[in-house]
Amino acid sequence: MIRFAPPSSSSARRGGPPAGWWRGLARHAAPDPCPPLRQPPPIGAAAPRCLHSEVFARADEASGAALALMLANLATPGDTRPWLWVQDKAAIRRAGRPCRAGLPAPLRHRLIHVAADTPADALFALEEAVRCRDLAFVIGELAGNPAALDFTASRRLSLAAERHGVPLWLVRLDARHDLGSARMRWDVAAAPGVPPRWNRDAPGDPRWRADLFRAHHVQPGQWILGDDGYGAGAATADHGGVVSDAGARSLAARAAAG
Amino acid sequence: MAAWFPTLALDRWRRGQPPADPPDQPLVLVGETAHGPRITAASAPAQAAGARAGMLLADARALAPGLVVHPADPAADRAMLERLALWAQRWGPHSALDPPDGVIVDVAGVAHLFGGEAALMADARAACAGLGLAVRVSIAPTAGAAWALAHHGPPGASMAAADDPLVALRDLPVAALRLDAAVLLLLDRLGLKRIGDLATIDRAALVRRFRDRRNPAANPLLRLDQLAGRVPEPILPVVATPTPLVQRRLLEPVRHRELLDRVLGDLAAALVRRLEALGQGARRIELALWRVDGDVVVRRIELAAPSRDPAHILRLLAHRIDGCDAGFGFELARLSAPWAEPLALTQADLDAAAEDHGTSLAGCIDRLRVRLGAAAVAMPVPHASHVPERAQRWVAPDLTLATQDELAFRARPLKLLDRAEAIAVIHQAPDGLPRLFRWRGAVHEITRAEGPERIAPEWWREKGSARLHDYYRIEDSSGRRYWIYRRGIAGDGRGGAPEWFLQGLCA
């Protein structure tokens, strides 16, 4: 079951510029004909067919991998094929290895982990993985902005994923928003969890502040996504709780600044 | 038909020697033991002089100073027995080893091809004599009866199918039942010396006496039933499995990679043809390249699933021969598949189909392993330990592996750091959860926590001074969730103040 809640305020995003900073840049553009929409996040059943996504996150929290896992789990319901998790050495050092007991239950026994030494090796592993017809999905985790991951490498991954139909989520730890050909690019940070019902002092089910800052086919926006119990089969979108900032479509401005 | 080679080791040794040696020298073969050389086989002259198998060589030398001593080679004896078992298939479709010095051949319904059972045994005796092997053969309706006759019956004995084995063999000693020495000793003490003696005892009494013996070699009743053919006794036939091997001797030594690739392509295609003829796929492939200047380059690859795809094999080999030293050139290349598994013939993948449908999981894992190393591709399996970092192990990917998860009483983090990192803490109370902690240069304020979950060290593995861990699941003011622990408690007498570590990142 997935819950959505409005973000407290977009300026609360840690480390980001204040809300509305880009409006000035977009001032001379034609006024947006649509008023701000309340739209569901493009995940689960509402997700467009997108086979290559990037998730930017900090290395000192597991939000990136957790969001990628939740999206992957929602995108491949009922799939029993194995899945691959590729990490390079820097990502393992900074963010750790997967812990089997902490993985979502339906994914736990199907994980194949690849520990690559260099980003180039990790990219090779990712490309081989998305060419494999027996994999449900592929998750890659790369730290920083390695030289090997340029626009050409990103484009190769996109083409391979789309040709063979294996979805790929690439988690970028502590990385700048560099050029990339991913169809959906998320920026994610941890948000305070839902307090559990029986122990108000305990950390609850995880929630993340997810910012879809670049997407084909869907409108970008910001949501607070949550996941309880991990095994969520279908997303029941509670449209009322979702706030989308339709103005956040100004991709050119953000890409230029990022 | 059972064939027994009573002096197999000696005969094998003599076959390897020039025939000039006088045949009646007191020859013994010795094996090394912890107490010195011990005789494993003694020839008839040596036995006449007092040497016995099982004796220490020093004792035998005291009895017979003129012994001719040579080292025994049990592995070669075993290999010879395996070759003999295959060779014995000239008399029947199946043959089995009867270690250490016997062979059992299934000759049911084939005796008439040789002119009767007596003629068949005579043929076998003549053939073995031609090889220089002493042999005792006998034919009986069951393998156990044939063995008993060959080892303990009169020479050249055979038993007709109509005879009752228990009646025909009643005068043989109980040792003919293929029993352990301990059971033989027990029967000897009970006064049961012949097979006929056992038949006089009530069957229920034998069942009661040997009720907890499951091994046939320890249960005389089971052996009697096998002898009489009342219970089945499957024999494990030997089958020759030739290793698929192809080689090319090159006219001119090859020094360049393009030429070598072409040679490898030819070899791979030839090997694949050979595997196809056998209906097998290679699991391990060995490439050996002989250099002109007397050196060999050997490369091995292993495949995750049996494969017969020359392009796949070539791609894996190409990674492996990068950077090998050709010296003055290679003059001989050999490709073999020492480990092959059955693989049915299928429609070969057309190029376009492979491009469209992607690779198989086994092919993908092979490619990743060849480039990244075998240890880089792994899957986690649960391990019986309550220490979190030992509760999972990384093994080679095998999706058929059945695993059982432990009951999830406690939440675990999504990721574990390879080494828990020390954090500096500021306490609110002297001995409790900290209010603030500093990790990787950033200060985190704990707003919610759950714990402690106390996990004691595994005393059977670690030193007595190991301290217990108190784990807390926490969330900081900006919502980041971690798994931290305190090592030790104040006043546990195992070191100074407790230290805090961060071990896991929660989702």
C-alpha cells in the first residue's frame, strides 16, 4: 500500500535553492495554460512505459536504492525471475551492500549481486544485464560522476534497455545532475516516516520526498511517497493527497543551472 | 559372472617389468604407513618364505631376508581395474567394479554366443592368461553367488540357474557372504562357520540379532537374501566417457592474435561438432597452447550452464588469452572439455533472434564472471547466525538453491556497511540512547528510536572479551533512518566506556 501526502514545502528540501527560484528564469515564457494540477505520481499502474530511470540520492542514506526497489517492485508485479543489483566499489564503500533480511520479501530470494571494481566495469555489467531476457529488472548503483558515465554511455544503456525490454533503475549517489538520457530522472531524499500505530517513538514506515525533475510523457512534479510493508502489489493512487507543482516543468532552466 | 584377480597388484607390476626377471623371486609390494612400510601384496615364493600381506616389512625381513621389495601403487591398480572392467564388456553388456580386485559382468542370456557357460569361462580364463593375469571366474544366477563361488568355491565352479543358491553354496565359509571383518568375527564366535549353518537358524532370530544393521556388509541376513536373489542388488555399471578433445598442429608458429583467433575459431567449431555428436554441452573448457620454446599456456573457463555455442566459447576465451605471452610462437593448440553435461539438440539461435531476444541468464553470468572475476557475481543466502553481519553469506548464483528464511521478528536495514563506522555521540542521559551523533562529518539529531535489540557475541567463535551489541533503529530530524549499535555496556568489565557504531542504512 502506498500513501501519498503533500510535501510540507518545497523550500524544505535540504540543500536545494529556495522554492520558486526558477520562476524568474521562466518569466518570459508563455504563461502555462493549465493551472497547477493535482496528479498522481507516475508510479505503479500510472507509470508510463519507461525502461531507463535515474534516481539521484545522497550516499549517506538508503533512499535512492529504496525508492528504486519500490518502483521496480511496482513495475514488475508477480514476476518471479531473478533481478540484478550492480554496485561499483565506491558505492559499496559509501553506502554498503544489500542486506538480504532487509530486502522486500518478494525480491529477497531472487537477488543476484554484482560487485564491480570500477564504474566502467559496472557499466559493462549493466549493459550485459539489460540484454539478458531472464532478468526481471536491473538496479545499478554508482557513486559520483565518473568519467565513464557520459551521455554516450547513458544513451547506450537506454537503447539496450528499450531494445530488450528489461527495466533499469540507475541510482546515482552524491552525483550532480549531469547529462543523461534516462527517460525519468528522480531526485529523492528521506522524509520523516509515518509514526507506527503502536509505538509512537519508533521510526515508522519509510517515506521519501521524491522530485521527478525530468520526464518524458508525464508531467514532472514533487510527491511524498511512502511504502509500508514492502510487498505492495498495486498502487492505489489516492489522488486527493497528491500535490503536483505543474510549474516544475521548466527543464531547460534546471538543466542549465544543474 | 564374477572374475577375481587374486594377484592383481603383483601381475600389474610384473607387466611393467622386462620379462627377464626370474618369476620365482620372493617379490613383495609395500605401502607407506604411519608405522613404516607395510606389505600390501606378496607373491607365492614370498608367502612360502613367511611374508604375508598386512605385515610390517621389518617383521617380514626378519623372517625372509631375501625379499625383493618394490613400492605399491594403489591408484594405478584401481585404474587398471577400471580398464579391466571396460575390457570385460566383451563378454556381456554391463560390467561393474568390485574393488579392490574383482570385476562383475552381467552375462545373462549371452552364454550361448560363446558356446555355453563353460566355454565362456574358458574364454575369459584364456584371455586373462594372455594378459598375464591370474584369475578365478565363476558364473551364477546372482552377483552375490558368483562372487562367493569365485572367491571361495572350487576353481572353475559354476551354478545352473535352476539350483537353489542356499543349497548349492551351503558348504562355503561365511566369508563368502561379503561381510565386514567385525561381523565375521562375531559369526565365528557364535560358531557359525558355513553358509549352511546360518540357514539352520530361525529367520526371526537373525532379524532380531541384526535389526539395527542397515549396511548389507554388516547384515548377514541381507547378504543371504542377496545371494539367494530374494532382494535386488543393483550393480553400478562402468561406462567409458571419452573427453571431447580437438587439437591443431600448426605448420608455422603463430605469433599474432588474428591468426590465433582464427585457429581458436576452428578449434571451437570442431569441439562443438564433437560435443554435438555426444549430445553434450561443455561446462569447463581447457585451452592449452604449446610454445616453440618449450612452454605451455593453459587457460580454463567454466560455464554456468552446459553450452555448445562456439561464439559464446570464443568470446569467453578471448578475454582469457588477452596478454598471454606467445614467445617465439605457438605450434600446437588444443581445446578440450573435461567437464561436459548432457544437452539435448535444439534449434540453433539465429543471429537476429539472439539480438532480439537477448541472452540467457547463464550466458549473462558467464560474461560477467569472465570480465569481473568469479567472486564478483554472487547471491546472498541466509546463514545460521544471529550476528547480523554473519547472518548472510554470498554464494555463486544458483536459483534452484532452496533457502529458508528466519522468522522476521526484527526489522533489518536495507543495506549494511562492510565495516561498521564509529560515530561520536552526545548523550542526554549517561547510559542510554544518544541525542546527537556525528557521522562522516555531519551531525544528526535523533528524533525517534526503537530498541535496544541486544545481541550477544557468539562465545563459541569469539574471544571471551568480546562485548555485546545493543542495536537501535533510529530516525533523525530530517527523516534519515539508520541502524546503530552500542558495543558493550558500562561496567561490563570488558574494556572502557562503550563505543557507538553505525552499521546499516534503513530504507
